[in-house]
Amino acid sequence: MLVVMEHGASPEQIRQVVERIESLGYQARPMPGKQRTAVGLVGNDGCVDSSRLAALPGVKEIIHVPQPYKQVSREWQEEPTVVRLAGGLSIGGKEVVVIAGPCAVESESQILEAARRVRAAGAAVLRGGAFKPRTSPYSFQGLGVEGLRLLAKAREETGLLVVTEAIDPDGVDIVAEYADIIQIGARNMQNFSLLKRAAQAGKPVLLKRGIAATITELLLSAEYLLAGGNEQVILCERGIRGFDTMTRNVFDLTAIPLAHSLTHLPIIADPSHATGIRNKVIPMARAAVAAGADGIMVEVHPSPDMALSDGAQSLDPAQFADLMRQARQIAAAIGRGIADPPSGLVSA
């Protein structure tokens, strides 16, 4: 439920609404806007008598939010959320942010070379897995904390921000210590204990769509993060499971404009996992930018054929540089730009 205040409602009138909501046993979230303030009622169990709020001084109208997700919905917040990052970077604004790097951190030389090359091409954020949840127990599982240290070293050298995955609640704190953005992977989209812990970590969260998740399920998972107090959430479309074996997954390009119509949260696309095939990544990355994605996340490895994880879908640095040239042209054609790497060196 949203209590929309009159234009020019006084702070005292807003305070009265907040106090009335809290007296009813619910949480109140004031949301100042350009024209007027709205106060969100959190925890509505369907038993709220809206007349007890509608008659308060300064109240313009009561809006009932019909979706099962509340705080992530456009009804709750009409203005798009812009996730502010270190170094002046933001996701959700006019500029498209490019995240690039290897699937997994394999060694110091590998991650440093990858960071140098993707920054030279124009990427703003470095991706790389330190903890790798893999389908097979015999696959490379990542370097763990040492991988986090190497990502931090790459950030120190290049100034790139870092996004990496936390795979369980106990690991959130250590990932937050090193990363600028905490990633929740597709396998963990509905790991609700992990979502609740990530909501308290004090860092932006990149939430990937599950391999068989609907858009509603993705938004409900995001609701866990906002309900836990973290409004800095970035959604990610990374492909869903289909019946055709010609590609790794089905890239749901429609999810990008659909998410923009349903939620104020920004959404990026991961064409690497969506296709699983190197020569399909660039066309789908182009399509994602054209569809309005707020960013793209691309796997880039200095030597893809030697990669310990997902080499078949990783671009080499020259291919990534070519993608960046094309992405700039497409972004310009729709009135956007590609975000520059952060200026100077930054820290987590």
C-alpha cells in the first residue's frame, strides 16, 4: 500500500502518516519524490483499513499495490533506481555499463592481464569468480579467498571496480570486504537465507535470474533484498533453460523491456551465459544494448582455449575490443553512451 501525499504536504503531516502506520503494527517507508512524497506501508497482510490513513491531513490518495512484489514495483517507485558505485560510476542511468573478465580467477598473471585488457577496451567493472559453484564436483571450484585478494590487486592496479559471487550466507562478509558489487548467481536466486544476508552487507547486489525462473520469481527474490534494507539492487538476465540443445540457454531478450516496465530496478544482460557459444556472444550483446539493457556482462579471457572454466563462451581481448566498438555505436543510436572506466584508483 502507498499513501500518496499532497503536493506541498508538510513534514509534520508526513510524520503523522508514518506514526499512524507504525501504530497499526506495520513499517513505514517515506519516499520523497520530485513532485510529492509517498509513504509505503510494508508488511500489509490485507487487514489494513485504508480509511484510517486516507482521512489524515495532507493525504491525497491511497494506492494498493496488486503485485506480490511491492518495493521493487513501478507502483511503489516510479522513478528508476540508479545504483551509485565508487569512482563516480552508476548503473541505471543514461550510460550503459560494461562488466568484463574471466569466468574464474585462475592466477595472478591471468586476472591482471584480463583486467588490463578489458579496461583498455573500455570496460568499467571487472568480473571474476573466486568461489565457483559448478554442476560437476570435479570441475574447477575457484581459488577462494586468494581469488578475492587477486581481484583486489587487479582493482588497485587498473582502477576497475570488482563484482564477484557469494555462494552462501557465511561467505557474504568476506566477499563484501573485497568486492564493490556482490553477485548472487543463477543457482542461488532463491537461496533466501543468502539473499537476507546479502541485504545486510552494505554493498550493491547483482541478482542473476535463475535458470528456470519466471520474471515474477526474479522480482520476488529482489524483494527479499529491498525488504532487508538494501535498495542498491541490479537485476541480470542470463538466459533460461529451454528444450533446444543448440545453445546453452535461451536468451530472454524480452525480459529487459519487460523488467523496465514492471520495476524501477536497473537490469543488465549476460550474453555469455545466455548463449554459451563464443560466436553468439557479440550478436546477443549488441541486441541487449539495443533492447535497453543498463549494462552487459561479458566473459573475457586472455587465452580462452586455456580457460579452466567456460572457455567456450569467453571472448579473447581482440574480440572484446571489437564488441566495445559496436556497443558504442548502438548505444549512441538510441541516445545512450557507454560508461567510461572509473577515473583514478578506487578501493572497496
